[in-house]
Amino acid sequence: MDTAQIADFTPEAGTVTMFSTEWCGYCKRLKLMLDKTGIGYTIVDIERTPGTEDLVKSINGGNAVVPTVIYPDGTTATNPSLNDVKLALA
């Protein structure tokens, strides 16, 4: 399977794309915080979406670390805090 590209998942202004898994506690926490603050997001499950695990590994030095977030400008963050997300979207 081909590796997905960041451009395939770059979100609209004011929102983020979050690579996640169903079992990730850190992902659940970030999702809850985004919900509480009204920040829009799209969840991409790396265990169910072909090529995305390889993309996350390419971002994180070979490790499939989630949550990995893509911002509208194409930059990424691994396990960002809510404050990190707010600053990146400002």
C-alpha cells in the first residue's frame, strides 16, 4: 500500500486532522478537549485507513505515535496539548 501524503489530509482553516486509533487514551483526551472548546477536527484511524500508519511513521521517526495532528498550514504535531493546538490555529 502506498503511503498517504500530508496534503491528502490537510484540514480547512480553523480545524485539524487527528490521526488516531480506537484504543488510544491520549487521542480520546485530545478529542474531548477539542469538543469542549469547539475546535473542529477530523479523525483518521491509522489502523483502518490504508497508508496512514506509514504516513504517521514518516512524521514520527519510524514510530506510529498517535495522536498526530496536521494543521491547516501542513505542519504536524505529535500528542499536542490543547494550548499547542490553539496556538497553531491562531
